[in-house]
Amino acid sequence: MAEQRIDLRSDTVTLPTQAMRDAMYSCEVGDDVIGEDPTINRLEQESARRLGKEAALFVPSGTFGNQCAIATHVGSADEVIVSEAAHIIQHEAGAGALLARAQMRTIPPRSGSMLTAGDIEPRIRIGDDYHCPKTSLICLEQATAYGELYPIEEMRRIHQLAASHGIPVHVDGARLFNASVALGVEAAAIAAHCDSICFCLSKGLCAPVGSVLVGTGRFIARARRVRKLMGGGMRQAGFLAAAGLVALDNMVERLAEDHENARALAAEIARIPGVTVTNDIQISMVFFRIDQDRYSEAQLHARMKERGLLTYPPENGQWRFVTHHGVTRQDVLRAAQLLADSLR
Ligand SMILES: *Cc1c(COP(=O)(O)O)cnc(C)c1O
């Protein structure tokens, strides 16, 4: 009999908990586009409070939140400084060019996917030479799409540098709460070092849909207009916010368990001949290479799938496993076994 499959593709495959389903069933809703959904209003207030900012806006996805933020911060043909490896560049379908009509100034990181203040400073355009685009925004990720964490000190340096030039900083915090749990700081201690930040409710926090964009009252009022323009005004969206509130209440601290499981998984697969773990495990992500000549990447991917081990195909030879609420310690140990079996 086939055992249950183990899905390590992403923390986006997580399913809403029973508490979320119950909250969705019984929540009060209204028309959010005219500000009358009490559950949305509660989620926005709670998000702003937790992050120590003035206001928040519920948006359909992390991509939506980032792109809404960029389009709100910058004018057409302005320049946005961002790491070449950022989700905003690699995985948002080029939206910055379309919606903000911005020039995305991508910078290759010296290692990993993060930029330092030292990388950013020489790229900030000084003066108002009309030949040059205007630097209008700096974007960072916390945690990054590669599971790295910005030291709070580096965020502070970047934010200070940006502020000294009157440039806002936006943080793509799709996995903000993974970062806060892993760094052992409140989410507000991260949000303190940026002007706007967006986090996902639908990844490790297990809500079915949605992200929240957070910033000053003035910024969020302007972002609300951009959200409408982008088609993100969703009427009785409180059904989604109800699950989001449960996510914030119940699902944040348990992310530590996913991080522990990722470390256990990394330790286990590192013992398999030919497998090299390539990242320092800080959150729920394990990256690794497989050195072998027997199977093509596609064959290996299929062999894992046949054994009930789901992962995305590798990118540039890098495989990735992501732990989450649907994966137990026992599952990660079995996943390592299934990987070893697939290589035989
Ligand atoms: C997942 C993710 C997003 C947003 O993704 P959506 O699927 O649009 O919600 C943004 N940034 C990073 C780093 C991510 O991992």
C-alpha cells in the first residue's frame, strides 16, 4: 500500500487548519472596498500593531503586495535598487516594468542573495542631473527567497543610508515571521528598519489566501488606491482575513518547529553519498546539490515522485526542500530515506 506522500515543494502547499475553517465559517463580513468588513479591519489593525506601524492593507498575494508597494512609492521611470536574486526580479513576471513602470536597477550580490549598505551606497544617484533616473526606492527581503536572514544591524545601516538620501525602503517579508522567530526578535524590530513591508499569511502560516502590506497611514491610503487600480478590492474578503487572524494568533511560534525539522532534514540528507547541503539552515529551507552520473535531473525528480517525495525540479543544479506544518519530524526522516532510495 502506498504510504502518504511527503510534499517538500514549498510552504505554499500548506492547508488551512480546522481553527481557520471554523473562524471563516462564523466570521462577520461586509464590503471591504468601502471599509465595512469588520474582520478585514481587525486583521489590518492587528497587523499594523504587531509591526509597530500606523496602518495596513490586506492584499491578495505577496506579489500583489510588493508590486502595489513599488507602484505606490515610485514615479514612472524612477529607479528601484534591488538584488538581482530578489523574488521581485526573478518571480513576479516583470510586474515592476508594467505597473510601476520603474527601471529596476538589479545588483548582483557578492555572495548569496543579499545586498549590503556598501553594495547599495555607490548606486544611489545624487543630485538632479536630468540625464539620470531618480533613485526612488530600495527593496530588501527578510527572510530571503533562499532562506537567508538579514542581520538587523545591516537592515539598520541600509535604512539609515536610504533615509539620509530621502529614499524609502520596502521589505519583501513574505517569510517575515520565519525571520522573526529565527532571529528571536519581534516582527516590529524588523519592520522598524523600513518604510513599508509586506508579509504572507499563506505560506508557513497556513492561511489559504492573502498577504498584508504595512506602512505609514499616508502610504497605506495611497496604496489603497493602487490596490483598487490593480483589481485587488475584494468586497467580503473578511472570510480570508478570519483565517489570517488565526494564522497570526496560532501559527507564528510553531514556525520554530519547521526550522528544527529543516535542520534535522539537512543533517540526515548530508549523510547520503553525493548529497551536499549548500546553505546554512536558518529557516525552513534546505538547498542541496546531488553529485551523481546515473540519472538525469528529470529522471531523479521522477524517481522521487514515484516514491512519494515531492519537490520542485532543481534550478541551476540546486535542489530545494521546504518544511512546513504538513510535514512532521518522522516525515523528514523518511524523506531522507526516500531520497537515498531514489539515488540507488
Ligand atoms: C512567496 C514569495 C513572495 C510572494 O509570493 P505570492 O505567491 O505572490 O504570495 C514574495 N517574495 C518572496 C521572497 C517569496 O518567497
